[in-house]
Amino acid sequence: MIKYLFFSICMIFVGQIYGQSLESPNGNLVMDFSLSSTGEPTYLLNFKQKEVIRSSKLGFQIKNDSISLKDDFVVVDTQESSFDQCWEPVWGEESSIRNHYNELLVKLKQQSTQRALNIRFRLFDDGLGFRYEFPEQDQLIYFVIEEERTEFAMTGDHTAFWIPGDYDTQEYDYTKSKLSEIRAKMASAITPISSQTPFSPTGVQTALMLTTHDGLYINLHEAALINYSTMHLNLDDKTMVFTSWLTPDANGDKGHVQAPFNTPWRTIIVSDDARDILDSKITLNLNEPSKIEDTHWIKPMKYIGVWWELITGKSSWAYTNDFPSIQLGKTDYDSATPNGTHGANTAHVKSYIDFAAAHGFDGVLVEGWNQGWEDWYGNSKEYVFDFVSPYPDFDLKSIQEYAKQKGVEMIMHHETSGSIRNYERHMDTAYQFMKDYGYNAVKSGYVGDILPRGEYHYSQWVVNHYQYALEKAAEYEIMINAHEAVRPTGISRTYPNLIANESARGTEYQAFGGSKANHVTVLPFTRLIGGPMDYTPGIFEMDISKLNPNNNSHVNATIANQLALYLTMYSPLQMAADLPENYMRFPEAFEFIKDVAVDWDESIYLEAEPGEYITVARKAKGTSDWFIGNVNGFQARKTSLTLDFLEPGETYTARIYEDAKDAHYKDNPQAIKIRSVQVKKNSKLKFRSAPGGGFAVSIIKN
């Protein structure tokens, strides 16, 4: 419902000369748009009559423009509409998603310049999305953004789950603090990473999760990041106002625009129930429908791979230790001495293929198969990989034939070392090479500083590179799993071949000193708001020194917690990341990884609190089978569930994998209790989750 409140002479309240309200379909959310007495566009947002966002300014600072797009506006037109439609994702948490909103389009004109700027608001039952639109016009065609001036004015000193604002990485552990404490905690939150560029003592990244003293949950993010710079948030910790802070390019510019043009959507998800934040589909709904007409080749996958042994240091990516540096096409690998630790050798890879085939996995990922790993990182090296030249001990043809014989797909690995111009030069050849050898999915990587030098991982130009790689892959019918790329913003709806991303602190950091035991209770409220994460769960051996005596890291989780991640860390691409021999030590627990689905008809978030716990139930695509996962934070916790989502009149076997009574993520992480019970609709189950623990349940119809 839209209410017009236009007054040409009398002000609605002091300082405002125009105001208009937009209600969500259920009426719980109300957004007010207004122009101040100086023509500044502003908005505010209320939920169930509670203030969520105080009056906040909208606009832009334009480079070399003293007037810019900040004030002196008048409203020349408004348009209202409503939309209510369901759509079917290629893969997802639900087989059908409802896209239901009320919309207000406000058309503005700047009086002194006659430049036009439109602002489009979409109000859903669970939040608000808005974007700027620059229509075609003579007064504004090409321009450079010095800064976007979108404000998110908080109503108080909220509790935030945040990572430092950074132009190059999201791979930080989350800090929980009051907004007023961010400045003091920033230095300790910025931990060493391969490429990092923090920008402010109060700058943070989206998706930002907030809780208020009066029981609201607020999430700030963006959707449909296309041809634009990634948004961070910079906090004025005196006024508690966040202002958008775009990632600059090598020249310090925040964005080059040619009208007509639309910015990404700025999103505010809000509820008084934490489960609604996890269940929200606003980010997907604000993206365009799939541009890929024939999607038969896009398939959810469960895979294993030669990865964890590399991450832990048990094996190496490089083939030889003979050379201080190498040059592709010149270095003679055939005459080199193998180092004896190279993981991607033919016999070893075939053993992984055997394991995948024996246990029903779809694919095998192999890293370190291609020439160049001897000096790939830290040397600002442009021609670092060619993506087609294997090491002497990796027989591409033999492995292709062996995998095909076993019914297993191989997954390609393209590490770019941040040299994106080199990757684009080789991309067509590399993708065709994949198709020639039967690889339908690729894990790409962007470790290290970006080349060309001076660019950042999240600038407009590099964001456009990620999009180019995605669209080019679609031409070759290839699925993309991008690591160290920009955090997702729902683009997987438009390009569902974006099967997963890393773009956050994943399992690898458990081998780099460990992550906080409650890390996985925060990620679904933050990083996963934009799309699925290739978190690489399933670690059973928590003592990394048993894989590599020189690595004393510890995986801060229990086995039950690792099983639950297949549910709570949603992704259509799931890895069983540990070594095959560790799974064979715990064959009963391994059964859950083999059984759990990766694509779903229905998902129900049963309980949730950021940083504390998450419990979700999911119904496997095209079946009557359900799976439940719970991850827990630092405190032991009891859970009682009623299975009211099961079909009436049917009986099921529930296989329960839970922390043993004495389990603990640090002291006793492998203590797991496994049992089976018969259940039906409205049966009750009780569980205890250890610190850093959880539980997982398969519920199979009899």
C-alpha cells in the first residue's frame, strides 16, 4: 500500500518539503521517503512501529563536480506498483521462491543542473531494497563517482557481527561488539592475510549482522553487484550512522558510469525473529531471472579432492624443488627431480577417483596439477600459469579415461595468483581445454595482490572480470566455484552456473591456526546472505599435527558439528574435505556425508541466534527424506524438536549423529554418539550440543 503525503506549501514536519510512504505487503514494514528543505533525498524505515533506520541521506559525490548529486532536488513524478510471483531456481534451498513486494519509483530532478536521478524502492515483508537509476539524458552521460553517499542511520549502539572493511579480502574471523567498540577492536580484528587493504578504523564489510536492545535483527548488504564497485560501510561512531564506502580502482576512483545505468540494490533485512534473516530471499529476488536458457548442464555436486593434504602441508602443490624460479615454456620439468611430496600425481589422483566411485561422490577436485606452482605467489608475476600444461607426473588423458570408466567427474582448478589479465588472455583456451578433457566445473582462485598492479579485488574493474569469467564459462557450459573473489550478491539467480564461492574465512583457516568455535554460527547470517559458500566441511581429524608434524593447528569443531555443516552452510556444491583414510576411521559418521543431499525442495529454520546456534531442516529434492543440522557456539546447549513437518500417517527412520556426553571442540572433538529411532509426524527428539559441537539427523521414509 502506498500513501501520498505531498504538500506544496505546508511542510509535513520541520525541514521536510515532500514525503511519501511505502508499506510492505503485510503492513509490518513502512518506508518513508522525503526531500529536505534543501532538496536532499532521505528515507527511514520502521518495523512494527519500531524505528529500524533513522532518517538517512541518499546521493553521490561526483568527481570534479562542486554540485554533485546530493541536494537541490525536486520530485517530478512517482510511480507505484506491486508484484507477486513465484519462480523456480535451478538449484536452491527451496524448489519455489515467492517474490512479493510493493514498489515506489521516485523521479528526481536537480534544479540547478536539470540532471535526472531516480530512486527505486522495493519493500518486502522481510526488508527493503533500493537502488539509484540514472536515466538517459543530455545533462549527465559519462561521470566518475568520487563516493556514493548512502546512509544507514542506526537507532542506537547496536551489537554487530563484523569483519574489517578491506578492499582485498573477507577472510577474517568475525568480531562481536557494540558499534561504539569497533574502533578499539579494529587493530586486533585485522589479522595477517595474503592480500589485504583495510581502509578505516570504523569501516566494516557487508553483509553486516546487527541485533538491537529491543529485539530486532537487522542485516545490511547489497544485491546484483554488476559493473560497479563493492560497497563497504564506514561508521561515524558518534552519530551511529553508516555511510556507503565504495572500493576504489588504481586511480582512486570509486566508479565510472555511463548513463543509462542502475546501481546495485542496497538491502536492509529486518525481523524480530532471527530465523527470518536466514530464510530471507530478498537478495535473490532483487536479481534478474536466469539469462541461461538451457540449464541442464548445471548440476549440484558432492565431491572430494586433493586439497586438505595440501592445505595442511602433508603434500605440496609444486612438483620439484630444483628451481629458484620457473618460466612457463622454458623451464625443463622433464629433467627436474620430483620432490616426492607432490599431491597431484597420477597414481594418487586415481586413488581418490576410486574412493569417490566406491562411496558415491560425483566429482574429484585436483589442485597443483599444472606447471608453475614453484614460484606462483608473492612475486607480482604476471605470466604465472597457462592453465593447460600439466606436470610430468599428471597424466591428463589417463586420468580422464579412468574417471569416466568409474563414473566420476573431474573438477578443474584455475589459480590465477591475482593475475587477472593473464587469466583473461588464456580463458577461452583454458575453458576449451576443460571441455576437451571432460571437466564441467572449475574452482578458480585469486590469491595475492591483483595484477594489473594497484587494482583491488573488489573494485569495479575487477568485479567486471569476475562477471566476465562467469559469463564466458556459461558459453562453454562450465560451472564456476570462485575463491578469493568478491562476496556474492545473489547473482547466482541470473547466472546459476555460479555454483558456489568461497569469499570468506573457510575451513582452510582451521589448518592456519584455527577459527573461532562459533564461526559457523555467524557465517549464515553474514556471508551466506549473498549466496552459497564452498566452505569445505567434513573434517574428522582435528589434530593437524597428525597429518603434518610441523603444523600444530587444531580444527575447532566436533565431528557432529562438521556433519551439521552440510545443512547449515547451504551450498549446492559440497566437499568432503578430509583425507579418505580419516573417513575410514569413522565409517558410521561418514555415512551421513554420503547420504546427505545437496539440493532441496523445502528448508525450515527451526531455531537460530547469531553467534550462538542454528538448526535447520531440509527436504531433499524430489524425495520424502529430511535432513536436520545444528551447529553450536561456545556454550553447551540442549535442543528439543517437534517433527511437525513430516507427512502425516507415514513412519520414518531417524539416524541421529550427536555429540557424546563428554564431547568438546578442543578437548574431545571426536566423541560422537550415533543411534536410530522410529519417528512420525509430531514426534519429539531431544539433543545436547557440546561447545563447538552440534548434531545431524537423516530422516528417511520407511
